[in-house]
Amino acid sequence: MSGGFCSDEFAGVRQVFDEQLVSGAELGAALCVTVDGEPVLDLWGGHADPERATAWGADTLVNVFSVTKTMTALCALLLVEAGELEVDERVAHYWPEFAAAGKGGIEVRQLLAHTSGVSGWDRPIELTDIYDTESAAARLAAQAPWWEPGAASGYHALNYGHLIGELVRRITGRTLGRFFADELAGPLGADFHIGTGPEHADRIATLIPPEMPEFDLSTLDQDSVLVKTLTSPLLDIAETASAGWREAENGAVNGHGNARSVARVQSLIACGGELSGRRFLSPATIDLIFREQADGIDLALLTPLRFGIGYGLPRPQTFPHIPDGRVCWWAGYGGSMVVNDVDRRVTFAYTMNRMATGLIGSDRCDLYLKAVFDAVGQR
């Protein structure tokens, strides 16, 4: 059964969460919901390891994969708010080397919305090569786009943080992880890390890789955006337990946190840019998120996706449990997710260690989403 608390109106959500823990569908997980920036539900339970020797505690951390991208997007939006970054400006204005190989016209918004044409690295490249984020960003700057920038989205799976992080570094002189810690995690008291030091190792849950169907990637077009994005480099779940992976400041996929810290930071969006008496973002900056940049079959994931600037936007026909309206969201490989509902000032966050097979969302996450927004609708 779960630890933590929930208000009476969200008791049905706790029941669903407990059912998943008791049935064994979840190994270990955490769920948090905030309304007006304050937690109304903060639950955790299960185990942090496959041997079930360590209970999932209130401060257990886990790699949330692409939920990290929402933290990276927030860093960019902070620079927009400060007048130091313009989403309609060319990337090369801030990062001149990026203009190489026909990329001079690519705009910042296209990086943030996965439409830049630069969704991975030219081969050959190994996963460990991307730990040196400055060197890996330089490789991206030198290569040509894989499709016409702006024509479609192609999910920037592993390199989103290198691209946005290099802009942060060029503008501020700070690495992405340092900027995030200084400007967001620190001020908000959020236990979320982009670049996770060894002092946190004992709190990090072990990921259980998803059971994937047998599939021979060699049967696909090796020059397709899908194959190049997902194999250049290829993600190795076992490697994500290494110190090298954890300590790298990869703002696309290696953020470590829990549902509480994800909800804490992201509720900035749901609350219109102001949290705990401090204004981080203006309404005009929040509005940028909802400027649609792409809506259609994503070239890298072959899934219909709709992107604004920095976040996914609702697409009810594809993701029916994410509410429509001024809502922005994103999910991490294996099932973690965050949803910000600006209309109702609600943030939903879910983290877990038993990974589901889908690249976006999971059946378990759908159950929690439905229960949460059913309860929100009855308030």
C-alpha cells in the first residue's frame, strides 16, 4: 500500500494507485498532483529494486527520461522571460557554429518543438560519446539537418538537452544542469537533478527494462529518420545505472527526481508563471508554449504528435486521457509523465521504475490520469 497523503476528493486516485501496487503491476512508483501549486495528493509505494529489498521511500529518486525535457524547456523559457533568448531568432545568432551545413535559418522555436531536422547525431556515435555535452553539441552544430527544418516534427530523443543546453551555456556561461539548479530547483526546493552526483546514488531506484517484442531493426531503412534518431546512439537501459550516465548533464533524458519534485517545478506552468509568491514567467511567455509548431505523424516516432514550444499539446484522438484546453505535457520512456493544466491550475506527475513497453505513456499512467482528471472535474 502507498505512503504519503491525499485529500478526500482524490481518494479514488489513491485506490487506483494502491491496486496497481498490490497487483504487482507497479514495482515502485510515486504520484503527485498539485492544485494552485499546492500538493493535494503525494503518494509513493512499492520497492526501489527488483529484489524488493528496499522500499520506495518519500525521497526515492528515479531516472525520468524525457520528462527531463520539460525542465530543459523551462530553462529556455526563463531566458525568454529575461529577454536573453528569442524563440523566433535564428539559433546561429547565439551559437554561430550551428549555421554550418545549411542550418543557418533554423530558429530557436524549431529546436524547442522538435522540428529542426537535427534529431540525432550522424554516425558513428556511441552512447558514452554524448556524456561530454559540449563536445557532443559541437558535433550537432557541424552536421546537416535530416529533413527540411519546420516541415514536420522528428522527436529530438537524446539530443534535445544538448541543443537547448548549448544555447543556455552560450547565453549565461553556465551549463544546463547548473542553470537549472540555480534558477529552478534551488529556489523551488525541488529534489530534481540534471546531472546527479554520487551523493544521491543510494536513493536512486533501479529501472526494470520493458519487455520488448523481438524486432530486427536491420529490416528497416537505415537512413530513415526513425532509425537514425533511435540508434544514433542506441539507448542502453543497463548503462543508465552507471556513474557516467547519471552525472552527465543530459537535459533530454537523464534527469533524476520523483513525482513530488517534477510537480513542484512544473506547477510553475499550471499556475501561470507564479509560484510561492515569486513570478518566474509572465503570461506572455506562458502563451508561447501553446503556439502550435507541428501536428501530424512524427518522423522519429511514427506517432501522431502535436507540439507547441517546449511541450507536447493535447491530441485527444491519440492520447484521450490528457485533457484538452490550455494543457501541456510530456512523457518519459517507460511511462513517467507530467501534465500541466493551465485552465484548472492542476499539475499531474508520475514516476516509476518498472518500465512499460511504449515510448509514450503506459496503461498504468492512463489509469492515474483518468482518475485524477475525473476527480478534478467533480471539484
